[in-house]
Amino acid sequence: MLETLNDFTRSLGSVWGLFSILVVCAPAALAVHEFTAYRMNQYTLTGSDYGCKSNMVNFEARAVNANIVTRRCVLMSMGEISVDRMKELIENKAGSILIAIPEDPSSLTKDEIENWNEVEEVLMEQAIDTSVYFTYQKPELMSIYHEVRTALNSDHAATAAAALGNVFHSNGYQIVTYGAAPAPAKSSLYTIQGKMLSQGRETNPSIAIVAHFDSYGIAPHLAKSANGNGSGVAALLEIARLLSKLYSKSGNTPKYDVLFLLSSGGKLNYLASKTWLEKKLSSDSLETVLLNEVEFVLCLDGIGKDGLNLHVSKQPKEGTAAHKMLTAIEEAVALLNPNISVNTVPKKVNLGNPLFAWHHEIFTVKRLSAATISNFPAHNSLGRLNTFDTSVDVDKLYTHTHIIAEGIARYISDLSDKSVTILDDYLVPNRALLSRTVEFLSSTQRAATLLQRDSPVILHLEQTLSKYASEVMVSELKASKRDPEFQFYDQSETKLFAYNVKPAVFDLFLAIAVIAYLGTVYLCVKSIPHAMTYLYQMKKLKSS
């Protein structure tokens, strides 16, 4: 009987112990939450690495002001971000940084956007080993964010007892992403070209109108670039539409051919335009003839907000093409909106710097007269490279497009009468078309690192330009396999999982408690046979 009882109690102790362990451990993984996250841009340009080189996330979540961030995932809101704080987290070897940004940029204050612009510019000037992700402020994520901030109190508890209590009562989060390490992706840049030829002469002087169409921001999937340079692309297409009507107008014979060029890689040193230009200048194509006859290249880059600045490599001298274009635009301003002023901003091309400041500089170094017109007063103006560039002032865009189109029309018509406009009441920009084009561009994925030949934005621009210009074609620039001047990387969008778990120190206390419990059960079970023997002997003595 004693052996049977011994086996029974031993089995009971094992089952009860296993059950207890399961019950105690069950809360350790209470829930899992899934979020779409976007990794910070990563690319190589002219031999230098830029952006985030890692995509690893498998760390315990911590608030931004936690005592320990090494090998932790720092969860922070956009309001907590600053240049100094980001530098501190990177220097302290934070495992990863997850930044929650608002879905509606209109909720941001001017100070928040300016602060973000500064952070974005500083981060994208370097290569970072820490993985940096961005995600939208969904309710579930913000709940986790607030829990993580609340749990920070356990690190600063007034007493050891309070700290111990926090360990048992609070839950933590393990932030994890799955996937291979970033690898080189298919890397191509694109140019879309078209031309408008004047009739009556075999060889005409020409002008070129240029704009880059890709978006740029700290994360490819988040970049909208409505003003820089959705506004420039919308203006170029509208100018092409107006000039096509002007060129087909009865009795009108413009003296210039016009070359239109749209390119990607605008914020990647204008590589598509640069390579396209070098190839065309060394070939025997019609574009080469047009380029050889080019008097002036006008680049459009951000014209949907206040201000008009003509950026040139040197102050235009009277009699030069740049002076002629400036004069034509100033005459257009006087006729259409005298309240606007056009500022000329000279800046020498820095030949010692492999990176160009403005689009027109790639033409200037090839000895072509060129300028960039923009509402930005300088190439490094905060906001020019901005994730939250999500809208334009349509009225300003309409006015600036009208002025630029009139200035170009005056240039190619050599009109000396300053009192009349070339573009009459029937040849004015279409406000609705401008608005729809910017809206399409800012809502369509067009970061250079993600574009393919069949991307909607390339197909749309090709089809639209074909309505107004002839011989429209798309050229692809592929990265060299041996010595690429540019290289993109994948893993820009991923899924993050937040596992609700007990803090790591809780596991230690749990292990100690389980060992103590099992030890107690073991001793009890081992003592039962002895207790039963004792009781049996006592009973035997009484009966005798």
C-alpha cells in the first residue's frame, strides 16, 4: 500500500508542478501586435554609403529617456525626436529605433516640421549602423508606446520594494522583425524626353525645359515630395501643353525648338540627367543636334510655394542667354503679377565636390547656359528634402507656372513689345490639371530606389508628355555591376511584431520561484513514505 501511495503522490506532485508552471508562465506572452514599418533609406552614391545599413530588430522596447538603451528598441514619438537625441541613441549603441509619425501631417506644428527637417537632413548625410524604422501612430501602437513610457517608472522607483512590485505587475514588449539582411536591389534611373520642333528652317536654336520627377525622404515609402518636385513636374507638363497650342496656332512661327526632359535621381546627384546628357553629347542623335543648338536650359525645382528665385552659376550679363531669360521672366511678372519679384541667386559650381547643388549645374559644367527656378532660396534650405512635403499652394503654383510659361514664350518669340502677352486669354494654365497632377504624384510611389520601368508614375508621365511633344521616349540607366556609381538596397518595407512579455528580470524571479516550488514538492513527496511508516508504527503500538 505504501508503494502505491508513494507512486500516486509522486505522480500527483509532477502533474501539479507542471500545471503550476504553465499557469505561472502563461502571462509571459499575452498578445502579439503587427505593424507595417518603413526602414530608413539605404543607398550607395559615388562610392559613399548613406542611410541605415541594418534592418535587424529583436529587442526589448524602451522609452527614449530610459537609463539603458544598449541593445534595446527605442520607441519614440515624433515630438521626442531631435538631432542631439538621435546622436546620443546611436552613440549609446541602441539596437534599433522605432519612430511613430502622424498619419495626418496637417496636425503637425510649424516648429515640429522644422525640427523634423533638421533631423532628416542630418541623418541622411551619413551611414548609420543602428536600424531605424518609421511607422504610423495607430491606436494599438500608441497604447504600447504609453505602456512602455509608464514602465519607465520601474527604473526610477523610490524603493527596492516598489521596483520589485513593478517587475511583477508590469508587462514589457519585445519588438521583432523577420527577414534577410538588406541586399543590393535592382538599381535603375530613368529619363523621359520629348521635343517640340519649329517649322520652316532646317536648323533652329533650341531651349530645354527640365525637371526631376522622383520623390525623396528619409524613408522611400513615406516620401511624397509634393512641392519638391511634384510642382516642377506639373508645371513642365502644363508648359508643354501651352507651347503645343502656341506652336500649332495659325500664323505663329516660333523661332526655337524645345526639348523636354524629365528624370529620376534628382536627389541622387541628378545622375539620370547627367548620364543622359553625357551620352547625347557624344552621339549623333537628333537630341544631340538640339543640345548643340541649345541656348538655354531652364530647370524647374519646387515652385508651389512663396517666392521665385533664379539660381545661376554667375550673375547674368547683358546679351547672354541667361540675361535674356531673366528679362523675359521679369517682363512676364510685370504683366501678370507685379507683386511678385524674381531674385537672381548666383552660386559657383563647386568642381571639388562630386555632388551637385542644383539641377542646372550638370549642364553648366558642360558649358551650356542654364539656371534653376525655385521657391527655395538656397540648395540646402530646410524643407527641400522633406518627408512631410505633402501639399502645395495651388494658387501659387498656378501663378508661377503662368509666369514661367509666359517668360519662355517671350524668349522663343523674341517679342520686343513689353505691353502685350504671348499667351492670351485662351492660353493660360489649367488650375485643375496642375492640382490633379500634383495630387497624383504625391499619392503615387515614386522614390528613385523603388521605381521600375512599368511604374505608374513613369507610364503616366510618358503618356501625358506624348500628348504635347513628339518622339517621346524613356531611357533606363542601370547601375554598373563592377563599379556602380549608385546602388539601392531592399528591405525598405517590413512587418514589425510587438510581443507582450514580462520583463527579462521577471524570468529570473520566476525561475527561482519554480525551483523553490519544485524543491518543496520534492521534499514533501520524499517525506510521505516516512510519515506513513511512522503513522503505521504508532497505530501498531496502540493496538498492542
